[in-house]
Amino acid sequence: IPAEIREALINPSNKANKRKRDDLALEEQESWFVVLERDLPEDDSEDITYE
């Protein structure tokens, strides 16, 4: 279930600004991208799992 829907189910009177939630979701996505990008190894020619 998307967080937006969970939020609505938990607190139906929540009048939070949707744009603000969208902005936060975008920031969260970007931070995950940075984390994943940082975790990826550089071009590894020794990778024996590569087919």
C-alpha cells in the first residue's frame, strides 16, 4: 500500500499538503539513488559472475 493511502487510512482528517509530500518523496528517491550509486563497485573486470 502506498504511503499516501496508509496515511489516509490512519488519519482520514489529515489535510497535509500533497505537493509537500510529493517533494519529500522525491527527495527520498534521490537520496536512495545516491546511496545505491555509492554502493555500486567501479567497473570490475574481475567479476566472475558476469555472463
